[in-house]
Amino acid sequence: VKSRKGDVLRCGVVVSFDDVNITSVDYCHVLAAALFNGDFEAVEFLTFRENDDVAYESLSHGIIDALAGTVVNFEGDVDRGFSYSTPYYYRDKESSVECYAFATRGDDTLFSSFLNAMVITTIHAQEIGATRKTSTRMPLTSLFGNKFLWAMRDAVSYGGSYDEIYINNFGLKSVRGRNEVNSQSGPQLLTRPGIPKLSQSL
């Protein structure tokens, strides 16, 4: 993973609704912690309105390294050369599901893979019972080089498990719906946008 310019992550955030905005900011801090040896404050934020092409132009031109709070759009992925991370929030619409995720440049494959791995890390942390206080339960990994050996631990040390991030932003009493991590065998979270609601797909 190549170092970000100036040893700081430049994270764009698409402003939609409050709880998702804060969750997106949290995941930017998680990524910064993983990149910079636990320094979750090594991040600069730029905010963008929904449906604002300036956000994707900023990503395309390298003004920002990653764009959080994007609604996954695979037409955009193919046509404009962007990649999306595993979604970290799902929002039911009338006939489909909006998936909120990071967008990265498609030609920055290694960084895109690293970012996606850190989103999945928060889900894996929940699976193995790792929390902020027990982040050393996360494995060391040399997948991205020895410089990032502690990346998974650093990410969880700041953000905690997926549950911790979700509850911190939405509260204990919120209806989880598709954002409930599957504790049984099978998929943990949905991975594709536009999936009809269960009642409509039967």
C-alpha cells in the first residue's frame, strides 16, 4: 500500500443523513488508524452534497484518497473507473436497498483492497468477539507488507467491532434490519445494491 501524501488520509464524506454521516466519519478514522500505526487523527475531511459530481471528480483527480458515504452504483464503477468497498450500512427504500460504502479509484487496486479489508476487519472482529479493549485478539497480517502488520489491530483499537460502531452511531434500540451481522453460517452482510425487500422477492 503506497503512503498517502503527507502521511495523512484525505477522506471525502458524502453528506446524507446524520447517523450515516457519523458512521462514515468513524470509518475514515478506522482507515487512518490502520494506515498510520494507530493514529486515527491522521485524516483530513472534505464534505460533499449528495448527487454532487464534484465528489467523484475530486476522487478521480486525487484530491481525496477515498470517498465515504457513497451509495453503491455499479454503473459508476464500470463507466467511470471507481471501485466500492464492502458496504457498512444498508437503508431500505420502497423497492430496493441503498448500500453505503467507500468509493476508491479503480486504478489504485492495492489501496482499494486494503480499505476493503479494513471494513471487513470490523465485521470479523465481531465474529471472533474482539472489541476496542481486546483488539489484540485480531490477527497480525503481512498481506500488505510488514509495515501494516498491526493494521487490523489498530483499526479495531480505534473503531471496535461492527456492532460497536453501529451502536455508537445508531443506539442500542434502533432496528438493525439488514445491518445485523449474521451470527450463524452463511453471509454476514449483503454485498450488492438494489436487492428487493424480502417480502417482494417471495
